[in-house]
Amino acid sequence: MKKVLSVVGARPQFIKLAALSPELRRSFDEKIVHTGQHYDVEMSQSFFDELCIPNPDYNLEVGSGKPCWQMGTMMMRLEEIVEKEQPDCIVVFGDTNSTAAAAIVAARYCIRLAHVEAGLREFDKSIPEETNKLITDSLADFYFCPSDTGVKNLHDMGIHKHVYNVGDVMIDLLVKYGQKINENLTLLSNYGIEKGKYIFMTCHRAANTDDSENLREILSVLPNLSLPIVFAMHPRTMRAIEHAGLEKMLALPHVKIVPPMGYFDSQTMIHHASFVLTDSGGVTKEAYFHRVQGILLDTQTEWVETVEEGWNIQCGPHRDRILEAIAHLQKPTAHRQFLGEGNASKKITEILLHGLK
């Protein structure tokens, strides 16, 4: 049995791993490495518990820090594991520092690299996630794209071999747990909100949290909204707000600040929202799946199809653009479900089973 090393470190990767790991374990000896990039309970352990992900075989416990230090520490600690385990393949997910660090280690040890969510681009190298994407796709051996756009971007880079549009593995979980997500209505009662009559909000991208003016622009939108707002606050965002002295901008009766949510609660909040305010790529595509419109607080998105179909409106951190988009929200009629039908994990496993012979 071939050995696969799955490397994860952040919330979106835990969710993707929850979908893929059960399928991998039917055919491979899978070992899980947690880099520790997200390490507190709300951002890490709760997802392993809630989604029944096997406990990591290794935890690098890197934690937060400057990007190059963080990636360098990950590589040094991962190197020891690779030498011990001698995997046939390393599987990485998305575009975090954990992803790029593991990709470099795989290349140095001539271990085949599988990139889940390959080919996505934001075409702006000032965005940390973009450089992580470029590094990983330059080194990968198997490219598992979530959409036709991913395939096209790789072809434009001259990458044509071992490129597969398998759909998005996160859709696998949404399909699997759709009924549970829809019926999780106690959560809404706990927050005193009703289906379709509230806004769900997240904000965590470095472009917004590291720029106090961008944060101020985003927060200045809140007093102008009449619906209740449930703001799931990333720890980094709260620190940035406090550092910039903007706490008073959250002191509004219709704004509920809550800690980061677990998987099922966050999906329920998206599913029943009137619309979402977010700079999260995960929430962007999850809202699309749930047929809920999104106002995007980032200037770039890799999920261009959701914008083209009108389900997401790209405003960036600009108060007036955000308010104008909200004022003219009109739900689209087209919905191609370009992210797949919920069988991406099976496709990935079958391709690896054949490709690693």
C-alpha cells in the first residue's frame, strides 16, 4: 500500500481534509501532518472533533510568526517527518504558507506532490496567498482543479499534463451534510435572528486587517445596514481592530460579534442569511453553493465564476461601493454549480491510485 502524507495547517484545509481523508484511507496509508499554522481551539481542534478527522500523526506546532520564519520552521520540521516516513506522495490543499512550505520540501526530496485546489489565481503577487499558489503549482505533479478556470490558468502557464477538473472537495461535505446544515435552526434562535433576515459577516484577509483605513472603510458600512449582522470575528481581525482603536465602530445594537464558528454552524449561518459580507474565499464559494449572494470585501477573488454569474459582487474595502451593491442586490437566475456535484474526493483518490503505481 502506497503512503500519502496529507499536510494541513489552516481552517479551510481541515474542511478539505475531512472530505478527502476517508477516501484516501480506502486505498492508501495516509499520515496527517498539522503544521500548527492555526492552533487555537476555535480555528483548529474544533474542526477535527466536529468533522471526525483522524487526529494528526504529527503536529509541527509552528504557530504564528513572520511569514518567512513560519515557512522556514515548517520546512525544517517537516523534513524530519519526510525522512522518517518516506511517503510516495505529499498532498497539499489551497494556498497557505503550510501549502507552499510542504511543496518545497516535496520537491527537495523528489516526492510527488498533489495540489488540491490547483490553478486558481488572483494575479497580484502582493497577496500572500497568490505567491503560495504560484510556488505550489510550479512544483506539483498532480493538479486537482476545482473549476474550468483553474485548468485554463494552468494551461496559460504552460502546464498541460496531469491537470484534472475534479470539482471542489468542500462541496463533497456540503452535499453530504446538507440536511444537517439546513435543520440547524437552534443556532438562529440563540442569536435572536430569523431565516433570510440577517447578514453573516467575516473579515480576515491581511490586505484588510493590516490596513487600518481598509478596516475603517469596512466597519463604516455597519451603521448603514438595518438587518442584524452576525460578525464571526477572526482573532487576527479583533487584534487589528483593537490596535487601530476602532472598537467603538462595533458598538451597535444590531451587530453581534461572535467567535469563529465550527463547520456546521458557519454553514447554517451562510445558508439562511439574506446575504454575506466577506473577504474569505471559502465563504465566497460556500455562499454560491447555498445560493446566497455575497458582497466581497477583497479586491481580488479566485472564484471568478461566482462573480460572472452575479452571485458575488466584488467591492473591495470601499464603503460607498459596498453600500451601493447592497442597495441593488438582485438574486441571479443562473446557477451552473460549476464546483461539481460532490464527488471530487473519489475522483482524486482514483487518479492518485492509478498515477502512483
